[in-house]
Amino acid sequence: MMIFSHVRIASDSLRANRVRTALTTLGIVIGIASISLVMALGEGARQAVSKQIGKLDGNIIVIKPGQKGFRDISAYNPYNTAITSTLTERDYQSALDAPGVAAVAPIMFISGSVKNGPTEAEGAPIIATSSELAEILKLHLVAGDFIGEATDRDTVAIGQQLAIELFGTDQALGRQLTVKGRPHTVIGIVKNNKQPINLSGVDLDHAVYTSLDDGKSFNQGIAQIQQIAVSARTASQVAPVSAALEKIILANHDGEHDFAVLAADSISTSADDFFGSILIITVIVASISIVVGGIGIMNILLVSVTERTREIGIRKAVGATDGQIMWQFLIESIAMSLTGGVIGLIVAYALAYIIGSSLFFSPAINWEIIVGSLTIALFVGIVFGIYPAIKAARKDPIEALRQYQ
């Protein structure tokens, strides 16, 4: 019953200063919203990666450029500009001859515009590759054929969603679009996948697929290969195939280990590390806002203790203990902090769904994020509320009443 009484008194006190209370909790709202937003988006992307790993039977191997210090980050970043790709067509041809390999596809990302007349597809990925990519990633066609060695240079397959965006329909076979200003004929429509390419975050549904030969023509005849996707014949062969690929490509690069051979489980781990790094950075930045919010709570409570000195004296005079006074102010601190945490969570998930609507994955909602965020808010309320609460509890009732006679 005493706890309920403390809660009621704290609620009355906070409502009496609504504007001050709202401004005090703002720092907590911003901090919790920042942490929760990144956690929700990061967990959603991680789940999308894990889902595709399961979908691809766990026999996928990806070869990527990168020095050892860059591997964890570059393993999940398809447009990594920190390093220049060291992969070559020779590496691609060597991978084709490796034992235990079922299919190999080079992946060359091309920057440029994709248009149908004046209509431009913003941010549509242009991927120069081979026909094996459809087999490796289990891409299905709504109509037509995927690109391959036998197709004409100026032909493309496009994602179903891109077809709708450019032509207003997915019945776009035989239609023309321009890739980097050059006309191409659509020969295939790839069914909506809703998953990232090669577990790397490229939107397949809006992608343009062209042959490697066509891709090279946009780059002065040079194949700038960013990834090589490989599928082993069975999941049990992934480890020996990865070891063989490592040995072969290392020989191609004269012993220079400027690449990474990543199996499906390694890619999943790299994705976790990537999002974990982003989360840590965000937590550090958001912690500044949370600490500022906590200091604001402590400051307001210290002002409140001064303003309510007579109230404290009267309560002590009629029998209130130091512990009861302390709990009264501590509950006010916790109430402000938890309120900020709840509002921050609501803001975070609203923003996550707005942002997620334009991405290839949905934000994750789980109890770990909710409990973690509210625990942080509770901790801040206790830590920054304890000093004002103790200061209030230690006030001498006679001095408190004498001060305001």
C-alpha cells in the first residue's frame, strides 16, 4: 500500500509540472529511440540473412576482396569502397575448375542509371554476371529467360518489381530500357525474391542482370569483379571446396592473401559482426543523450527537493521515515525515465517501419529489444535519482519547517 501511495504522490508531482517533466524526459526518449531503432533494423537484416542461408541449403561460398583487417566489414558490404577489388576473371575461371564445385557466377556491380524514357529507377542495382547466378541463388523467372553466354550483349533480365516501376506492369518482355544511356531489350523477368543478393544487402527485386561481357563494355573492357558466388555440390563439401578455392586463388595472387573465401556460416557470422559493430557505435552515441537525460532528471529532482522542503518537513514531522521520503523521490525519477523509455520505443518502432518499407527486410520486434531498452531506462532512473532522493531523505524536519516559517 505504501508503494501505491508513493506512486500516487509522484504522479501528482509530475503532472503538476507537465512541461518541465516532458522536457526532462526528452533526452531519455532520444537515446532509447536511437538504440531501439538500430537494434530493430539490425536484427531484421540479420534475420533476413539467416533466412536466406537456410533457403540456399547452406552450400553457398562467396569469394570477396579484402585484406584481413577489412574482412568482417567487407564480407557484408557489396559496395565496399574502402578497398579496390582484387578478384579477376582468372579467379573466376579457376573457381570453375575447382573440385566439388557445382556452379560459379562472377558478380560485377555497375554504377549508373536505369531508365525507361524519362522514368528512372532510383538506386536500381546493375549486376553483370553469368547464367549460373540464377541457379546458385535459386532465382525463378516469371517469364522469359535469364541472361547467359548465348544471349546478346544488349539484353537484360530485370526484377519483377523493377519492371512494375519502369513499365507499370511485369509483362515487360521485349520492352526496351536504357542502362547507362545504352538501349537494352528485356528478355526475362525475375520473380520477386524479397531477399538480399549473396547475403550482401542488394535488392534483387529492383535489379538489372546483364552478361559479364556487357558489364565489361561499360568499364573499358575490364571485369571489375566484386564477388564470386560458388555453390558446392552438397553442404558437406563446403569446407573442402572452400579450402581448395583458398589455395587456388592464393596461387593466382602470388601468395598475397587479398581476398576472403566465406562459407554460409562465415557470412552469417560476418553479418552479425557487421550489425554488432553498428550497434556498438550507436549505443556509444546514444549513451551521450541518455546521460544528458539522466543529468536532467537529477537536476530537476534537486530543484524539486528544494521547492518541497516544507512538504518534506511536514511529512517527517507526522512520522514519515527517511526510507519513505527517499522512495518518493526515487519513484519520480524512475517514472520519468521509464516514461521516456516507453515513448522512445514507440518512436523507434514507428521510424523502423517507415524506414523498413523502403528496404528489403522488415524490422524485428522481439522481447529482447523491449526488455533491454526498458532496463536501460530503469537503470538511468535509479542511478540519477538516488542522489536527490538521499538528499531529500536526510533533510532535518525541524530545519525544513523553520526555513519556511
